Amino acid sequence: MATQSRYANGGARRKVRAWLRAQGLPCHICGMPIDYSLPAGHPMSFEVDEIVPVSRGGSPIDRSNVAPAHRICNERRGNKPLGNPRARELPCPTSQEW
């Protein structure tokens, strides 16, 4: 079975992203608020994180498998499971640190 690409269904992915953004939830990795107005690419900007990473067979469009995250937190987590202590080993920096 091939891994489902997160970009294979762009329309569904955009709907999941909009649904998640509309909730305005904090980062599920560090627990700190997300500034949803920051531009994509900013370390503290909003990203969709797959709880079970796509590379490990998770779905990028299943609403029960996605959560909001800061870009930097998502990058640091990589494809490590959330229960892995190394996934949270570095605290999320504040905007004052940028």
C-alpha cells in the first residue's frame, strides 16, 4: 500500500486546513497560542500537523488525525510519535526570541 501524499487531494487538504484554522486552537505540541495572522514560513506560524505522520501511514485529510502546530514545533517533531520525549525536547521559543 502506497503512502498517501498530503498533496494528492489539494481540495480536501485546503478544507481541513481551513477547518483547523477556524478553531483558533493553541499548538498541540507545545501548548502555546498560535498567531494565525503570521505569514506561512514564519517559525511561529500555523501549520497542520498529522498526529500519525503521513510517512507512517497517517491520513493528511482525516480530521481526527490533524492538529494545529507552530511551524517550528512541527519541524522539531518531524515524524516522531507524540509520545516520544524527544518530540518535545526543545521548548517552543517566544516571538521575543526571534
